Amino acid sequence: MRFFLINDRFQELPGWPDKPPADGFLWVTLGRREFEVNLVDVQTHLQQLAGGALVDLHVADLLNPQLPSQFDYTSWYDLMVFRRLAAGPRTERMFLDESTGTASSARQALASIDTSPMGLAVFERLLLTVHPADCAVYEFFVNRMLQMTQGRESSPDQRGSASRLPPSPADLMLRIVNHMVDSYLDLRRLLTRQFGYLQQELLGSRSSRFINWHALLESRNALHLLEDTCEDQRSAIQEWIDALDEWPVPPDPVAAREREVLRVRSRDVHEHIERVLTHVRRLESSAESAVQMHFSAQGSRTNEIMRTLTVLTAIFLPLNLITGIFGMNFDSIPLIHKAAGFWIACMLMAGVAVSLAWLFWRKRYLSGD
């Protein structure tokens, strides 16, 4: 559990403060297991510092590791549950080596994408974030805001760094959500490459057979899961935008400007999620097209094989007829008692075979086009 006071500076506090901050807001971040263990203490301090504790239903949502992205609100706080989308370290390791570009590695890479939920309770002067274990999202923002503050303090020319600090808990919540969505945008290269490997193997040389259907099926199922996750994220952000529009208009021009910045950031996050959905659906369409092309190529290859076999059968059918005639058990068959009869029959069969092969070649029955 960590505590940060954000105003014109960014500083970490040793524990819960005794009273609400007079300027700025308080950011409290803790893991899901830590939140469950210290629930009574957290609720007590939220009641003291924010004017109200979390309702039991929202507590259950924050403790649920399988909860989809959603938004809910009360009269004293808003709750955003957002599933982060990021590649695990195993994915990065596999794709650093081009030699691992097989269907098996693509299947494992998709399986290693992390979609754990992160809960954010937005109070008027306090932001509570409940994250999974080893979450790099809050560490990223802690380090980033520390760098902003240190850069401003070390250089008088960087006084504008303080203005880049989030002015409100809602603003910080949107920045965190936007960072999680942008982390998925970084996965586009990995997803495109791994599906490229599958498609290359699916549409490989004509002599090879595609046997990794299980890997392809799991990859498509993973894409469907990501599409459902992104749709839940889009719905949650849209509900947040609708709730933001219903907030009363502040009379202060500075507060009104901050409200407009929140709307802009919200629409930006919504647009990023739309880009994610577009990319996922494009990959799904590409996979479907590759499968259809694979079966079309297999059908074309089967037709060529059947055409070749049919032509060979047509060539040898007259030869079988000739050998059948000369194999009859009669004494008066022409050429049967002549010394050169065998060679004449062989020349006749060869002439028929060559003539039929020339005829089929002229009609392009033996060509590949």
C-alpha cells in the first residue's frame, strides 16, 4: 500500500494522512490481496478522508479477478473497473528471436497476454486504485510523476512540469486507463507478426501440409476474447463520458477548463479503444481469409491431381482395350499367328498413346494453366 499527495508537487506519504489534503488530492494504491486483508482499515480511512466508504457490491467487484470492464457510480464516488491488456514477458522473449516464428510459438504468445482487471475508485479529493500483483501500470505513473517533479526542482526552466501533473483524481484515472489502452496498441506488432507466421504456414508450399489447426483455433479464440474485452472497455468509457456530461457545470473558469480537458481525454481513450477493436477485427478477417484461401488452394490442387489422373486413365483405356482384344482365346484373330504381330500391336498401342497425349496437350488438359 502506497500513499501519494499530488498538488503542485508529487510526494509519497508514509501512511494515511490525518485529514483530507487542503490542496490537491490523495492517491492510494494497493494490491488486490492487500485490499482484501486491510479492507476494514481502508473503509475507515475512506469514510474519514473522502466522506464515504465503498459500498459492499463495489468491494466485491474490486476483489473479483474475473470481472469485465465496467463503470458504476454513487453520489460520493465513481468506480471504474478496467481490464489491462499487455503482453507478458514470455511473449517478448519469443518474438525477439525470428527463428521461433512457428504456429506453436504464436499460440503460446496469444495465451500469455495479460487481461487482469484494475479497479479505480474516484472520489472528489482521493483516488483509490486496486491492482493485481506485480502491476507495472501504477509503477509507471509513480516514476513518471517523480521525474516531472525532480526535473522541475532541479531546473528553474522546467517550471511547466508541475502543470503536467494530474489536477484531479478523475484526470489521473483517465491517464491510467489511457496508458492501459496504449499498452495494447503496442501489441499490434506482436499480434500481426504471430498471425503472419500462422498464415505463412497455412499458405506455405504446395508440398507441405498444415497440421497446426489447434494452434490456429486457439489464436482465433484469443482474438474473440480480446474483442469482447475491448467492447466491455468501450462500454465502460462511454458510460463514464455520459456520466461526465451530467455533472453540473462549475462556475469557476479554471474548473470548467479542467472539466473540458476531462472530456477531451475521455474521448481520446474512447478513440484508442476503437482503434484496438478495428485492429482485432482486421486480424480476425485476415485469419478467415487465410483459411478460405487455404481451402481454395487445396481444392485447386485436388482438381489438378484429378485432371492428371483422368487424362492418364483416358490414355491407357484404349491400350487396355487392345490388350484385352488380343488376349481373347480365339485362333482366328488377325496378327495372332504372324511373327511380327507382337511388334505391330505394340506400335499400334504406342501410336494411340502418343496421339491421345498430343490431343490432350493441345486441349491444355496436361498443362498447369
